[in-house]
Amino acid sequence: MEKIKIGVLGATGVVGQNYLRLLERHPWFEIADIAASPRSAGKTYEEAAGPKWQMPILIPDSIKDVIVRDVQDMDSIPDDLSFVFSAITMPTKDQIKEVEFNYAKKGIPVISNNSAHRWTPDVPMIVGEINYTHTDLIPIQQKNRGFDKGGFIVVKPNCSLQSYLTAIYALEVAGYKIDKLIITTLQAVSGAGYPGVASLDVVDNIVPYIGGEEEKTELEPHKILGKVGEKGIVNDDSIQISSTCTRVPVTDGHTACVNMKFKDKVPSKEEIIKIWNEFKSLPQELDLPFAPKQPIIYLENIDRPQPRKDRDNDKGMAVSVGRLRKDNVFDYKFVALSHNTVRGAAGGSILTAELLKAKNLIK
């Protein structure tokens, strides 16, 4: 199959680097454009990103000598780009919104890692296994925004909630509705980007505050679990969520300790584990390249999941769950883990792109 030519916006940052690393041998997509800030424009990628390259591999030879383009230079966009991944950073969210809208107006679909458009009503916020039907919102967005050349914007949700939400969704679709969740996250330092959290703040320490994370963890599931309406997503507010988000001295892998209360029917522990182990969704049915074969992996060991041992399960795309047990206040509690810079960032967006291609929404 002839590969689709794609671009990465914000390619010198940590998330942009992850896109380039993960896409290096992708069977469908070929990197044809690398864009970043004006200070990187005109340099080779190795010159621009080399001093701050954070990936566990060397910069791939295929992109070392690619000349970085100014992300805001709309006239320099290659004619043959099918879509772009966006990991741009700017002083304000409004500036990010404007740049991503400009690409969509030019007819280029944008699959964004940024939070800027997560609450734009007609922009779907997709987790491939949960709300793949939200792609139905794209024609509404195109009509609303006058994107008559085929462009659109799709975003991924916050990395913190991806460690637990698929496990909750699997129970809901199995007929066991959730009433309340109390969540404590233990989030890796890589989630803060580079240079991230100062070592004197996080080494031998836990930081019990991450700006904006608790609001995202509590509110974004309502949009993800919502339905497509005439003008945008109609949120599902049926689950009450209370969260505490902390930063811990772990390189990669966000952990969530979850207490859950069901609305009416309460399944047995054995039934919950069975639901999790058997859960499959559209990405698995379509056998998409970045889809984990088993989206939720239940680990029987009493001391799992652990970031160092379990974050890379199935390409770093699976959610690892363990320690399911009765709760003295709610019904059950468990521990969940996902790779925040793969499943929670670049890898999750790549899966969304594969889903969009499978639905013929990108060509």
C-alpha cells in the first residue's frame, strides 16, 4: 500500500519527538513535513532538536536532515500532505486554536495532542475504544466552521484519565452503570514535558498538585462518554467524579487508584475481571496497527500494575489493571496504569488517525 504523507507540528518538543519515533516504521503513514517554532525553522531536524532529544533511540536517519518548516507559515505547507499531528506549544491556548484552525481551513485535518480545543463543542475528543462514533461530529464541525476543503480538528483527552476510563467504560457497556468515582492519580514526570519538574522538587518527594489536572480528570470524561448532538457533543454527566492528582518520581506511566460505586446492579469481582479481559472495541475489530490486541489487561499479582514493569504492555497502548477488591465505603477499588507519553499522547493520537483513515475521513 502506498503510504499517506503526513506532518508533525511542534516536532521538536517531547510529544513531537514521540510522534517521530513511533511513526518511523508505521505501515500506513510517512512523515513528509516537520514543523516547529520560527527559532527552529530553516535548520535540519538534527540541528533543531538534537540537543534536547529525549527519546530512548537515536534520531532516525530518515528525519535527521529534513529542514524544519515554520509552523505558522501556511504558504510553505506541502501540497501532498493528507493530515497533521499537532503537538505545538505557544504562550496561550487561543494562539494554538488559531494555528490549528488555519490548517483546517486550508483543508488539512488536524489530530491534536493539545488541550486548547478539548472543550470546543464541535471538536470530538476521542479515545479509540470508547467514543469512536464521535467522528460523526466531523461533518457538523466542517459545516459550522466553513471547512469546505476537507479539513477538521480532532483532539485526544488528557493523559491522566486514560489510565482508568476504558476500564470504567467496559463496565458501563456491559450493563453495570457507575454512580461515583474517587480517583487519585500518581503521574509521571514526563507528563510535564521537557525540562519538566525540577529535580529538587520531585526527587525523594511527591508533589500533591498539578495545575489543571484535577479539573481535566473530573470533567473530560463527561464529553468522552457523551453523544453527538445537532451542534456538538451533548455531555453525559451521569458519573460523579472526584480526583486528586499528584506528581511522583517516575519517568513514564500514569497510575490511578480508583474507588467506584455502582448505580444499582453490582457485579461480582469475577464478573468485573471477565468483562475487562474480554473487552474489545472497533480498533481491535479493524485490527488497526496501533490498537492493542487486548485493550485492558488484568494482572493477578497482588503488587501490580507497576509503571516500570507494565507501562509498555502491548506497544505501550494497553491499560493495565490490578488489585481489584471490595471497598469499605464504595463497592470496589482498583489500580490502573497507562503509558502517558504513548497511549496518553502520541500513540493515542496515531490510533485516532488510523481510525479516521479506516472510516475514510482522511485520504
